Amino acid sequence: MLTKTKKQKIIKEVAIHDTDTGSPEVQVAMLSKKIDELTKHLKKNAKDNHSRRGLLGMVADRRNHLKYLQKNAPKRYDAIMKKIGL
């Protein structure tokens, strides 16, 4: 689970402007961090199928945000891919 300070740090790194919390870049960065943490959890707890289902939903959501960015703002898409390391 992401703490408030972790979320603020992620938002600060990726945000387009000062009050940005909902842009696709911020959402992709937050989802990527959650996916990383949940992946670590599932390596330890292989039989946790409820969390696995949540992980698949997050991956699908991130994929949709990335498709939107790639279609509507290719430069922003390239920038977020470099920042996140996907």
C-alpha cells in the first residue's frame, strides 16, 4: 500500500503543474508503483488470488492510460515511459 508521503513523492516527480493529481502521467506512475509493490507481495504469497485479480485490473488500467497517452500525446507518452522505465 502506498503511504501519503510516497504518493506525494511520485506526484512531485511526474506532475505537469503544481496541483496536478489526475493527469494520465500521474495515474500511470501511481499504478506502476502499486503494481511493483503488489508483485513483491505475490512473490511471497503465491496463493493470494484475490490480490492477483486486483493486480491484473491495475495492469489493464495502466495499459488503457498508456494507450490514451500514446494516441493523443506521443511526446508525453515517451517522456513518461522514460521516467518510469517501462
